[in-house]
Amino acid sequence: MHTTRYAPSGMVCSVDHLASGAGLTMLERGGSAADAAIAANAVLSVVAPHMCGLGGDLFALVHDGEVTALNASGRAGSGADPARLRAEGHTRMPHQHDIRSVPVPGCVDGWAALHARHGRLPLAELLAPAVRLAREGFPASPLMLTGAANAARRPGAGDFASVRAAGDRVTRPGVARALEAVAEGGRDGFYLGEFGQGLVELGASEYTEDDLATPAADWVEPLKVRAFGHDVWSMPPNSQGYLLLMSLAIADGLELPPFPRHAAWAHLLAEAARAAGHDRLDVLHKDAKELLDPAEIARRRALIDPLSRVRLRGPAQRDGDTTYLCAVDGDGMGVSLIQSNASGFGSMVFEPRTGINLHNRGIGFSLKPGHPAEYG
């Protein structure tokens, strides 16, 4: 018989022990769950460029007596021109190797907003472990290898040129400088400093300095459903968090077998997720309350056959990755945070001064004229 044991004063969970360790250190120093989450994410931005980084976006839910949501996903640059892409023959946003699929990265704005509202320790202290790892080096993880080999061929990606095997030492001096700029100057140290200047130059006319001077982190109302006797929260669009809530709400109305090992259990849960997500690309721009309306949930639930797989045309799949972390402190604050490049190393475009790889969340824009999510 196994006994569940609970940490008495806090916990941090992430994909990498170096990141989790940095977060725990901040809790031990009296930091909040938000401090721990920032420290852990900063380390991941160094050691896990195949999943997240300073060139990506951030979403977070914070439970501190009530649940609040932080959307730190950047906007397209002022020079965004859908007509130009259409004139070049594009019918959808370029997936990689094109700066136009790179909205202004929101990660650092997310850290700044989270720290301003919930932080206790100095930002420089939170970023110090990540700065040290970026400057002194860290072992390459097995998951990084394939992406790093491809990335190393791209301009500005010299940090990965020597990565041949798991455990090879990687240093990222430009990322160290960028983190130090955040520690010293906050979000402006990053967006208006070396990284921001390089991004404006790299983008030619895609971005202006005003684009980078405008903070891209907003506290928004989270989505919530009641399912299986619990209140469950998630991020509203432009996040895809509604998919979890819709899947749960659909499943909550199905006749699930009494135990998970039954084959129908897996079948019905999989079908609930498919019923929720098959038209994701077509409806993501809609009002989340419309998507989670009980009538819409019931309509989708009615699609499910308890005995066979329903034929639903889902969105095309692409290789991608992201990373999740969570932190809880001794006062009961919890932070649930996701930080992403959208697809693996993202756009495979690197800001040349710092070597920071840029996300490609702009692939979510549409090139259809007049579409609610039209690039612009």
C-alpha cells in the first residue's frame, strides 16, 4: 500500500531538475510561488530552447484566494501586411524561416507582470541561476539533440554548433546578457535593449520600436467549467485552453464505466477530446463563452458513439513542443504556467545579437481576407 506524502511548505514541478531546483531555492529564501515559477521558467529558457525561451510566449493561472489569468502572448508587428504574403503566393502563414510568423515575444513581459503583482524577491535574484547556467554551461538534454542539429545550420544559432550528443556542454552567452538586461532594467532592458534592437533590425519593417515599448501582458478573466464535481479553470482565447474545459464538460455527461481499466473509458475520453478539438482552427477566434455554452457542449456530446470512432476531420498535425511548470508556496498560492515557442525551436529564426530563437505563434493567424484572425 502506498502512502501519499505532501510537501509541508511548497513544491515546484517542471520538466528539468535544474529548473525545479531554481524554483525551490526561491521558496527556501522566502519567495512566493510566482517567484519560484519565474526562476524555474528562466532556467528553462536557457536549457530547453526546443520547448520555450525568451523568444516565446507565456500564459499563467494564479490561485491566490481567487483565480486570475495572465496572457503574455505578443502582438504582430506594426508592419504586418497580409496582402504582401498573399501576393507572394502564400495561402497560410509560413511555418518556419520567416520573420513574419513571429509576433513580438511575450515571455519577459509575462515575468514582469507576474513579478509586479505577486513577487517577493528581487527579479535579479530570481534570474541569477539562469544567468549562471547560460554563461557557465549546462548539459544538452536528449530531447534537445534533433532540434539543435537543425538549428545549428541557421544564422545566429552558434550556441548549438558543438552539440553532438546528450551531455555535451552548451553555453549561451547572448542569453546570459539578455537575462542580465532584464535583471537590471526590467522589461525595457530586454525589449528596448540589445535583443529589441536586434529584433527590429532583423524584421526590417516588420516591427517598430513602439511595438516593443508597449507591454504585451494582460490580466484577463479565466474560463471555468464545473465538471466531475470540481471547478476547473483555464486560459481564454487566444490560448487554446478552452479545449480542456470543453473536453471535460463533454465527458462529464457521458456514461463512463466505473473503473478506468475498462476499454470504454479510454474510448469515451478520446472521443470527448476529438469532439472538442476537431474544428479548433475554425473556432479559436470565437467568444469563449459561446464555445462553452451548455447547448454547444450538448451538441458536441451528441456526436459521440459509445461503440465506435466518429469520423471527424481534425486539424493537420505538425511537430511541436512546449513546456509546463507549476509552483505552490506555503501560503497556498499556486501558479500554473505554460511557456512556449509554439513549435519546437519555433520559427528557426534567431535574433543575431543574443542568439535567442524566436517563436512562430503567428502561424495561428489567417491569410483569408476579412477573417477575424487575419494577420495584421
